[in-house]
Amino acid sequence: MTQPFIAMQDLARRFPAPDGGSTTVFEQFWLGIERGEFVCIIGHSGCGKTTVLNILAGLDQSSAGAILMEGKPVDGPSLDRAVVFQSHALMPWMSVEENVAFAVSSRWPKLKHAEALKHAHKYIAMVGLAGAEKKKPAQLSGGMKQRVGIARALSIEPKMLLMDEPFSALDALTRGTLQDEVLRIRAGSDLTVFMITHDVDEAILLADRIVLMTNGPNARVAEVLVNTLPKDRQRETLHEQPDYYPIRNHLLDFLVRRSKNFVPPAGYDPRKPPHVTAGKAGGIVDAAD
Amino acid sequence: MSLFQDPFDAKSELAACPCGKHHSLSEHDAAVAAWQHEAQLRTAADEEKRLTNAVDQAVVRALLPNDATRRRVLHAIGAGTLLAAIEQFFPLGHAREAFAQSGKIEKTDLKVGFIPITCATPIIMAHPMGFYSKHSLNVEVIKTAGWAVVRDKALNKEYDAAHMLSPMPLAITTGTGSNPIPYTMPAVENINGQAITLAMKHKDKRDPKSWKGFKFAVPFDYSMHNYLLRYYLAEHGIDPDTDVQIRSVPPPEMVANLRADNIDGFLAPDPVNQRAVYDGVGFIHILSKEIWDGHPCCAFAASQEFVTTMPNTYQALLKAIIEATAYATKPENRKQIAEAIAPANYLNQPVTVVEQVLTGTFADGLGKVQKVPDRIDFAPFPWHSFAVWILTQMKRWGQLKGDVDYKKVAEQVFLATDAAKLMKEVGLAPPTSTYSSFKVMGKTFDPAKPKEYIDSFAIKRI
Amino acid sequence: MKMSFRLRAAVLSVALLVAMLATWQVATMGSGTAADMDPEYAKLMGLTATQGKSAMPGPLDVGKILWKHLADPFYVKGPNDQGIGIQLAYSIGRVALGFFLAVIVAVPLGFLIGLSPLFRQALDPFIQVMRPVSPLAWMPLALYTIKDSGISSIFVIFICSVWPMLTNTAFAVANVRKEWLNVARTLEVSTLRRIFRVILPAAAPTILTGMRISISIAWLVIVAAEMLVGGTGIGYFVWNEWNNLSIANVINAILFIGVIGMALDQLLGWVTRLVTYPE
């Protein structure tokens, strides 16, 4: 069995409880991600999905278990894994190009400032913000800010992109265009993406696999939905795909009903959460390993 | 003027004329004035000779301050023999040399601190009238906000020398109110020149017995003002600690406080008293000379370190100040001095106020012009007996705790040299020394019996 | 309408000023009746006593002296009598020096406290005890230990400037947004780069607010310190003129102190605006 690109093994997060014991947010979290895969994680607030992302980013630490990236343990933040924050997290005192160039020169410290700016401009253009380089974040709309956030993350040319509900604060229209942007950018690369979302449609549009988590505390991976829609799916035509509604209904059904009182099916092995499909090819498939 | 009286003249009498050469005091004064005027015109060489003589005079006077004793000794062994005897033990030649400024001045740029009051006249006027520059000194006279600051700046060596209240070097040396640091007082600046001023509303309360409940201000706890006011009140049966309040208030604030009715009066240095009159806020109750005629007030003080490490500078400075003092004693110079020291750089007062203080022709605040020529006078000699009196008062009012070796402290601080030791070494009879008796409000002070003196008071804090 | 509103406010300001000056002038005119006294005696007395002139100067007296100061602000007539411009320069110099030293100490120390909860906990009791102490209470101690009155007054400025800057810096540094720090962490930014590129600019507006408070306090304190120590400076000027009971000069000094204090505050306000970032 070959080691996946990312191997999350038996992760758990516990907090000391007021009564002296401890509260477990999630436990027995096992997941492998292949290079170039786009994985979304869906679950209700409190299931610990942001914590999982933060542990993967190296910003937080797990109470148990380990993460291996290309076989090496993850024990802190790394330029290999770029993060797009929910609230864009741009430095308001820096202009757009400075924000991106700050990341660029962190990645390549020996780079001259002019070269770093040039490199930054490339990624600013990539997210469609050419011409706004000198603007301060305060002069940008929410969508534009998040584009800068994405440009910053991509500019360091990471092996993996971690996105924590990147579009949740945006209005529906803006969110849509940004989703298209992500699809477009990723089309020509083998970037691995791990993304948290609340938005079922977003997950269906972007993800190759969707990880479903039960409600916390003591959350765990219930199952992994394999997205069977064609790779070249478009937002405009998504709902016309025959598998779209079954997948959507499966996800909604999980979020509304099953996540609350998830009963592990017979033969449930947290090390290999069941992989399922929905629609005409519905049923349990082999775990991706 | 007593400095320039010749102590070698055995014929001099103790009567009205201080030098004994003249029939009356006025005749004497006229002669002295003429002599001083003439002295000014003398050539540099003559002056040096005169100063050499002045050093000898000062030393002999220091050793034998009692006029009667000195005359007896001079009569018995003669001036030459006495000087020769002294020279064996006291480096008279060296002192003369230093005094005549033949040695190289170690430091020419000096800073001397002063408080803007007329007591500081010699120190201040030496600057505009060129006494410092005459001795190749570049002295900056720095106005200072209060006595505590003068003390601290002097202790911090920001000032090379300073104008102080004569009790201050004693307090510094004994560590009263600060850590003990050896301090010296080479010269007194002025005698008399203070006054008790009361608010106008008290113009009918001239009897101190009616002052119960008054609030008084004095410039500093360790000041002649404090001791004289306490003495004056106590002599009138008023306990200065329980019957009245005495606060330490910086002179500039005194008139403002008197106007604001925060205090009923003060015993203050001039020009504060005259300024209160000038502004119609108060009247002069009595001059301090009516309490003790000839009392010392302010002094020229320097650290022992300055005196020993820079003897030539110190001597030049002292010489300049003593010359200025001599100049200031002459009544005819007083108007000119008043004009020189009144501007903002020095006292920062109207000329007429300073002039009234220095000439002694002044408005008393009650509608009368008074003429008291010796309202303030200038005399440099630091009598040990002054120091002892001050120490008795410090002790009397509880500022000094424990046993006090009055003589030791007095002789360490007031630089009139260690008389008793030198006397013994030259084989002379034990001296009455640099102490002389004087009267304060009619009561005789015997410097040899400080303890008995304190015990004799009814009101005291012991 | 906006312009006319401002115009009306300006007119009202001027009217209030004129009314105030007029009241002041009338109130200080005095009875004008000369007291009955011997002419020789009168010569020795001041105008307050002889003509019933008010001890409080009127606006015209103050204006005359103001003009005198403005006409020749930089004269030197000896160490104790120098122009108002020179005195103000001395005070501003002392404030600038003490303030600058305070910046050098307070900002790094504030960073240390802000970044390290251990230091925050350990230093907190000292800061809480020292902060409320009146800066002038340090003066005797400073004079005694430093042994130089000039440096002592600079020290007093330093000590009064340090606390607002220190507490503001520590607070600002401790409260830099977590997400900016996370950005820096994910970019593996070195500690120094994080401090200078992220924390410092993020905390700068709050630090500058502390500095603005500090400079206002420093300017208040220098006047008192110079009144205490004397020598030079606008505080010494006030003291010296008080010594001469020249209220007109004291009022002039108050005017100058107010204008310079406002200018210092505006200067820091301007710098604060420079480093403030809109979000």
C-alpha cells in the first residue's frame, strides 16, 4: 500500500473541560489525500473541521495522531501548504502588491524587491486584479480582497492549498465568479486542495471527494462522498448533470438528519471511512487508499 | 567694614569709632570711604601688597578675634613676632600667594548659583560690575528656584560655589535634612537686611502677643529667618510651634500668598519685604537688625572638595567676592549696585524696590519714609560664634538630635581656621578664639556656653 | 451651507473672544483714584498702591508684552535673562530628548511584554505601582542620584512619557489580530521580520496614541519641572516672572505653553494618521 500525498492518521483534539475531565471535539480522524486531489470537508459548526485544517496548516496541534506529508511528519507551518483564510487576512497597511510580495519574499528571501513585485504581479493578474496592485485592501470589495488572498497563497507556489470557507462572507454572485476562478486556475495545475465549506453546491462544483463529518463533540468522519460528476463541470450547467440532484440530496440528507445521530454501519472502520457515491452509480465503493 | 580695620594697631580703641583713629563714627566712616576710594585708584602692585596685608589681617583676626585679647598679645610680642610665629605653622606665604592669585587658576569657567534676593548682592554684582573678570574668572551666575535646589545643585557639583543661607552649610555638614557631606562656608555675604512684614489688615496689631493663630512664612527651615522669627516670637511668649504656624515658602510666593490672605506675615529676605510694601500688600513691622544687630544671613559656600582641589580658583573667587563685598559696604555705591542687579538677568525687580533696600531710605508701608542706612550691610568674616548660635537654635527647635559638638562643627564649616590648635602650637595662652559674644534682643550669648544658653530659654523643643 | 456654518462658528468664536477681552479689560481697570499720600512716599510705591491699579494686568498690558516677546524672541542678556523663543526651545528640547529616550525604552519593552505572557505577568505589578506616581515626585530622587538638574528634568520627562507608551505598546502588541500572525506563521516569517513587517505596523496606531498621550503629559510636566529646577526653559520663565510678580508675563507664558502644547499634539496626531490604516 503506497503512502498517500497527505496521510492524516488517528487525529483527535481534546480540550480540558471545566469539570476536570476533557472534551473531545473530534477523534479517530483518518484521511488520505492524493496529489492533485480537491477535497472538501462538510459538517456542522463545532465538528472541528477548522481545527483539522489548522492542524494540517501547522497552526494548531492535535492531541493525538499524526499527519504525514509525502511521508514526512507535519509539525508546524510550512511554505509547502498555503492557507486562504476565511476573512482574507490581508495586512491593511500594505497595498495589494505588497501583500503578495510579502509572501513572495518570505518564500524566496534572496529575491530582490523588484523581482518579488514582478512575481506578485503575475499572480495578481492571474486572479484578475491587474490594475489594482497599488490599492489598499480597504479600497477593495470583499470579493476582490479574497482574490488577493488567493493570489497571495498561490504566489508562494505551494504543493497544497488550504482554504477555510474562503467565500462564505461573500454574496452569492461574487462567490460564484470566485468559484469559477478557482476552477480555472486549478485546471492547469496539479495543486492539491483541502477546503472547508458550508455550501453544498460549492462542494459539488469543486471537490473530487467530499468528507462528511458528524456533529461534535466526539465528531468523526462518517463517510466520504466521491463526486461522480464529469471533471470539466461548469457552474452554469452543473444542475443539468444527471447525478447532480442525487449527490446534492445525499449531502443535504446527511447534514440535516444523519450527522446528528450517526450510527456507524456494520463493518465501519475509522481507519478507512466508507466511500460512497450517489445517483445512478449509488452505493458503497472501495475506500480510496 | 570691619575687615579693613587694622588689627595690628595696638592703639585702636573699642569705643564709638571702630578703628580708634577718629573722634566719632561718622568721621571714621568718612575716612574709610576716602581710603577706599583712594584704594580703587591704586596701581595693581599696590593692590597686591594691600591684599597680602589683608590676608595677614584675616589670619590674625581669625586666631585672635577678641579685640581685647588680640591687643594684649600684640602689645606683648609685637606684630612681626606674632606673624613669624604664625608663619611657622600656618602657610601664610602660601595663603598670600594664593590670595594674590599668583598660582595658575585651575578652572576659569565657573558656575555660581544664587537666589534672587538682595542678600546675594556681592555674588551677583561681582558679575555685571566686573569683579570676577578682573580676577580672570569667567563666572556665570545662575538664578535658582529655591534653597533645596541650590543645595542639590551644589552637592551635584553643577555649581562650583553657591549663595546659601548661612545655616545651610551647617545642616549639610551635620546631615540635617540631607546626607552629611563636608561643606564649607568661606564667607558671610550680608548682615541684617531682613524684616518681618505683616499683611495690611494687621496694621494695628503691632504687639506680637496678639499674634496667636497667625500663619507665618519663612524661606527655608534651615534659615536665619526661621531662627530669628522663632526667637522673636518666643521672647514675646508666643510658642512658634503651637501658637502660630510657620511654613517654609519660597520667597517669590510670599507676596502672592500675603495678597491671597493665605499667610498673615513673614520674616523674609529683601526685596520680598519691600516688594510687599511696593504693591501695597503689607507693611514692614520691624527690621531684623532690631532683633539682632549684625546677624549674619546669607553666605558664600563651597564644597570642601572644591576648596582643596582647586585652591587657586577658590582663592580668586573668594577674593572677587570679598572685593565686591567691600565695594557694597560703601553707601555711595549702593544706588549704582541697585541699578546693576535689578534687571531680569539678576533680581528681576523694579529698580526702586532694590534701591530702597540697599540705601535704607524706604517706604515702610504705613505711609512713612524711613531712613535706616544700615538696614542691610555686607561683611564677609565668618565668626565661629555665629555658627555656634545657629547650631544652638537648630538644637533648640529640635532640628539637631543628640549631642552636638558645637565648636567642632562650627570650626569645620566656618573657615576661620582652627584657632585653638594653632594657638597651642605657638605656645600662647588658650585663646578666647574666633568667638565673640553678642546680644540678641538684649540677651547676651556666650559662645563658650551653648548648652547653658539653650537651657536658659523657656520655650524650646528639648 | 457648510461654509456658512463654519463662518458662523468663526464669527461666534471671535465674538466670544472680544467679549472676554472686554470684560477682562473693564474688570482690571481699577478705581483709578490715587491714594492720598506724601509725594516723597508715593515715589517709593508701585502703581498698585498709589493709583489703585489692579494687580491683575488687563489684555492691553498683556498684548504689549506679547508684542515685545514676538518682536525679539531670541535675545540673550546673560544666563538668567533670555528671549521667550530660546526658553521655549530649551523646553521643547528637553521634552524631545526625554520623549525620545522613552520611545527607545518603552516600545521594545512594550513589545517584550506584549509578546511574552510571562513577562507581562512578571512586570505587571511594577508597572501598576510605578505608573500612578506623579513624575515630579521622582525629581528629588533623580537630582540625588543623577546629580545633574538638566538630566534630571529630562529623566522626569522620560519617566512620565514611558508609561502611556509602554502600556499602549504592550496592549497593541498583545492584541494584534490572530489571523495576521497566522499569515506570518504559514509563510514561515522570521521573528524579526514578523515584528517589523507585521506586529509593528499593526500596533502602530495604538502605540502612536500612547505617544500622543505621553507628549501631552510631558509638556505639562516640563513646565512644572523647570519651575522646580530653574535655569532655563519656559517653566523657569514663568517662575522668574512670578518672582517679579509680573502676571502679564505669566499670562503670556500660559499662551505660549498652550500654543506649543497644541502644536506638539497636532504633530503627533498627524503622525498617528500617517500610520493608521483603514480596514
